[in-house]
Amino acid sequence: MIKVIVADRMGKGQKVVEGLKKGGLEAEIVPGIGADMRLGDEMKKKRADFGISFCGSGGAGAITANSKYGYPERHGMRSIQEGITAIEDGKKVLGFGFMDKIELGEKLAGAIKKKYPELF
């Protein structure tokens, strides 16, 4: 099963996790304030396939995961379609501005399933 780690600067992320789970993926939240900066660490520790970072700029956690562990990332995203395109382009860490929405999780799960059908 595909595992996704969600990390939000303000300790949120519950809605996107709900959407990812509805989409058939395993998903969990990195708890606490500033969690986005620990995204790469948690992905590595838990052997996650994807990571989603939320912060005001949409970049800090994704850039940190890339620079520390080499996960391919795209940051600064502000729409669901940007996230879908990033997955289609092979990105594994997605950096969004604050967008904790069920719909985002569902749509990203669909894009992951479409891009990587062999993993299901």
C-alpha cells in the first residue's frame, strides 16, 4: 500500500489525510507545530512513498525533504491541479500553501493511482 506522510506548519492536515484515506492510500500526520520541517525525517523513518507539506509559503518542508534526503519535490503550489501535475511529473514531495481540504487528498490519491498502477 502507498504510504503518505502529511506535515503542516500549524499541526493540522486532518482533512487531507481523510481524503487520501478515502482514495485508498495509507496516510498519517506528523504531529505538532512546525511539523513541515520534519517531513523528510518522518518519510525516511516510516519508509513513506510520498510527503505533503503545508506552510504559508508552501515550500519549507518540501525543500528541506529534498535537500536532506533527495526526495524529488515541487513547492509553492496553491491549487489541486498543480499537485496533480507534480505527481504526473514524478515528484514525491508536494509543498502547498495552507490547503487542508478533503478534495485535495482525494484528487492526489487518484493521481498517484493513475501514475503508479503497479503499486496497487
